[in-house]
Amino acid sequence: MSDQIKFIVDNLNKEPFRKNYNLITFDSLEPMQLLQVLNDVLAEIDPKQVVDIREEMPEQTAKRMLSLLGILKYRPPGNATDMSTFRQGLVIGSKPVIYPVLHWLLQRTNELKKRAYLARFLIKLEVPSEFLQDETVADTNKQYEELMEAFKTLHKECEQLKTSGFSTAEIRRDISAMEEEKDQLVKRVERLKKRVETVQNHQRMLKIARQLRVEKEREEFLAQQKQEQKNQLFHAVQRLQRVQNQLKSMRHAAADAKPESLMKRLEEEIKFNSYMVTEKFPKELENKKKELHFLQKVVSEPAMGHSDLLELESKINEINAQVNQLIEKKMMRNEPIEGKLSLYRQQASIISRKKEAKAEELQEAKEKLASLEREVSVKTTQTREFDGTEVLKGDEFKRYVSKLRSKSTVFKKKHQIIAEFKAEFGLLQRTEELLKQRHENIQHQLQTIEEKKGISGYSYTQEELERVSALKSEVDEMKGRTLDDMSEMVKKLNSLVSEKKSALAPVIKELRQLRQKCQKLREKQKAIRESHGPNMKQAKMWRDFEQLMECKKQCFLKQQSQTSIGQVIQEGGEDRLIL
């Protein structure tokens, strides 16, 4: 106990505590002071523990210290009853409890600092399983675990770099080189400042340049933020499409399936999941744990050279040879019953391996199906955004493919016909060119012969005559066709006129009869007019006289106030106007 106290006092008097204790003063400390010393040591290990325990409740102090000691993996001596004694002694500041803790902390301060630092990032936050049913919480928890694993990897790399053996001379050379580069940059900046000071409005231009740099940085930040939001939107759309596809498949399965098929499918899924949980995953977890244990063991050992590796390889070869010898001896000693059992074991192992292989194939097929469904949903979305049409599915796609095949066959046939026509056209074109060239040669030879014979232009004149005669024959043929057309048209007109005459003959006959009847009526009217002419004139004159008298009467009635034009005499109930 005295050695323990002496070790504690010596370490407390050193940096960074500098308490200036001796054995007597340290042993005479009050429980509150002793707890403060323990808290100072814990604060050196974890800076978050810097607290004045006089301002803190004893239960809270004990809880905080116990939590940190648990993180630091301090194991109090004794059983469960001693643990309760330890907690009580920590609350009251008991020396038999505090001294071992101080001794253990001061022995491994640097190691505990590292452990406390890592605990800030590696103590996993426990999330209730019912909260993990939410996809957002599950994704956040998954990101949290991934970041924790990334921190572990980076910390290991950092430790490896610390222990990799960089020499201080190299670091000093790098520092001196960076200082020289810094001096050069400072000189360059000074020269640029002097050059800029001669320019007018350089302060304003510098301010604008500074604003431009700030805006560019802000633009980069906004572009990065925009890209992050696009990625988040893309993931959200993918998640939505995945959920929609699941919902659609579930609805389709529920609509088309019967209860028996659904129960059978659920039983198959339960069997597969139970196999994965009870057999496959535990084996894989055990293998991963063994591999992790071996890797940790390899990491904890010091680095080995080439000679050490050769020695290990030789040992491994020797052990493998010994194992093979033991297997051969065991096989020689085996009885027939054990041979049968070994056969059954081999069959069982083969079946289990096949089962594992099929389970892995099924898992890979499910993952591949899920990835293909995601890819199909992405392609469907891209297609819908591109041309606004839906992607064909199932029977529609089969009909489209069959229709496309028939059209492709027709297209190939038409394309082949076009190719034949093109080949024939090329052949005819080449033949035409050869004939034209041959005709030109013959014409040239004919001209030379005509010049020799003294009848130059004969062939040209003959060609012109033939051309004119051909034109004349064409014109005559056209005239003949025109005359034939005219005669045919005259015949048609004559036949049409005769048809119209025959159709109008009854009408003309009836019209003649009506004309004769009209003539008779006119003659009769003329005779009657001649016989009744004087009577008609007298009647007309009397009607005119009556109209005149009526007009006079109306004028008299309207103009009674004016000069009388005549007198009206009533005789026998009649009015008579005397002019």
C-alpha cells in the first residue's frame, strides 16, 4: 500500500499535475479533496471532465466517474457485493477505493487518453428497433455506422503513419523547404503589390477581385450544395420507385393469387429466411470473427521481415506434413463402420455445401432481381421524361417484337430489291456512258471521212432531215388524232341532239295545241271587246265621276271654315252637292 501511495504522489508532483504533495500531506487529504484529485486526473485523460465537484451533486459525480471508468475498462476487484461497496466508496471518497483507481490511472495515462479519445467516436448510440422501421432513421443509422467504420480505418492509418518511422531530419528538411517557398511567395507578393500600386484605382480593383473570389467560392459552394440536393432527390426518387414497385407487385400478387398459393409462398420465404438466420449467417459471422481475430493478432504483432516469413512458411509446411501423416494413419486404422459413417458424413457435407451454394445463388438472384428492378425503374423514368411514353410490358412488348420482326423482314426484302435496282441502274449507266463514248468516236470518224470525200456536213444534214421528218410524222399523227377526235365529238353531238329532239317531240306537240287554243281565246276576247266597247267607256266615266264627287265631299268637310265651294242639300235622306 505504501508503494502504491508513493507512486501516486510521485506522479502527481510531475507534469502536468504539479501538486507538491508528500506522503503525509497526501494521506491527510479530506474525502472531498481526494475526489477532486481523482477528478483532476480524469480531466487530464478526458478534458470534458474538468468540473469543480463542490458545485456538483455527489450522486452525479459518482455516476460521471463510473461512466468514464467503464469506458476506460477499469475493473474493480471483487464480486457484485464489492461493486456496490466500490460505488459507495466512490461517492464518499473512501481512500481504499480511490487509491487503487489513482494508481491504475497514473500507470497508463497516455494509453487511457487514447482510449477516451476513441470512445467519443466509437461508442455506438443505441437506437430502439421500433425506430429503425422508419426508412429515414434506418438510412441515418446506416450512415452513422459507415462513418464509424471510416473513422476506425483513418485512425489505424494515422497510427501506422505515426509508427512508420519518419525521421526528424526529413521532417526538418521539409519544413525548411516550405519556409523557403513561403519566403519566395512573400517576395513575389511584395513585387506584385508594388506593381499594382502604380495602377490607378488599384484599391477598387483589388476590392472587386476580392469580391470576385468570394463570389466564385460561393458559387462553388452552391454548385456543390445543388449537386448534393440532386443526389438526395435522385435517391428519394429511387426509394419512391422501389416502394411503388413493391406495392404494385404486392397488389398484383394479392389480386391474382389464392390464399393457398400465398400461404405456400410465405412458408417458402419463412423457411429460406430461417435457414439464412439460423445456419448461414451464424457460420459467416463466426468465420468473420475468426478472420478478424487473426487480423487483429497479425496487427498487434511487430512487423516481420523476409527471413521471418520464410521461417513461418517452413513451419506451416512441417505442420501440414504432420497433419497429412495423421490423416493417413487414421484412415488406415478406420473400421468398416467408421467408413460407412464417414461416407454418410461426406454425403451430409456435400448436401450442406449444395444447400449453401443454392442459398447463395438464391440470394444473388434476389439481389440481381432487385438491382434490375431499380435499373428498369430508372430507365422507365428516363424514357418517360424523354418522350412522354410508357414502356411496353409483357404481352404488349411481345406483340411489338413480333410486329417489328415482320416489318424487319419486309424491310430487308425491300432493301434487297432496292440494292438490285441500284446495281442494275449502275450497269445501265455504265453501258450508256460506253455507248455515248462509242457514238462520239463514230461521229468523229464519220466527220473525218466526209472531209476526205469533200462532202462535209452530209451526215449532219441527213440527221436533221431525219429529225424533221420524224417531227412531221409526229405532227401528222397528232393532226390525224385531232381529226378523229373531232369527228367522234360531232357524232356524239348529233346523237345527243337527236336524243333531245325525240325527248322534246311530245312537249312541242302539246305546245302547238296550246298556242292554237291561245289564238282562239285572243280572237274571242277581241270580238267581245269590240261589242261591249261603248258600255265599258260609259261605266268607266261614271266610276271616275263618283271618285271625283267623293273627293269634293272630303275637301268640303275638311274646309268648312274656308270659303264655301258649294252647298250640300239633303233630300230624301241623301246629301247632294251643288257646285
